[in-house]
Amino acid sequence: MLRLDPDNAAVLERHVRAETTFDMEGTLATLSPDCLFEDLPTGTRYRGREGARAYYREGWDAVGNVPQGSRLHVAAPDYDRATLLAQIGAGR
């Protein structure tokens, strides 16, 4: 079974927690300074952390608050980690 490196797993868990609670600074802190987000349908590219800030702001403003009880689904072969991330995303 494939397992994440513990350091990478810790970053992923921090990222998921920050992203699902709309914590912009926490989310950006988990990204590399030269990250790249691509919106394939529109062809828009968001470069670096400031680009990622714009990407998240647009998405979060469009969606608003996540409905109570919503679940985060993480594709991971390690079921326990996926379950943990789902619980973090659900605010448990």
C-alpha cells in the first residue's frame, strides 16, 4: 500500500484544514512560492502565491460557505488517512 511521507502528510493535512475553513493565509502557507494553478475550462493561469490567492478568492466568493455536514473526499489508497482528512474537512 502506498503511504505518504510523514512530512508531506503533515503539509497535506494542514492544507486541507486551512482550505476547508476558508483560511487564506493558512492555505497559502502550504503552497510553494512558485505554485501554478490552471483553470482548464477558461485557460486562466494563476502563478505564485498571489496568483493562488486570486484563484481561491474567486472560488470561495463564488461558492460561499460550505453547507454544514458537507464531506471532503480525498482519493487516497490509505483509507485511515482519507477518513481523517474527511473528518477535518467536516469540521470534526
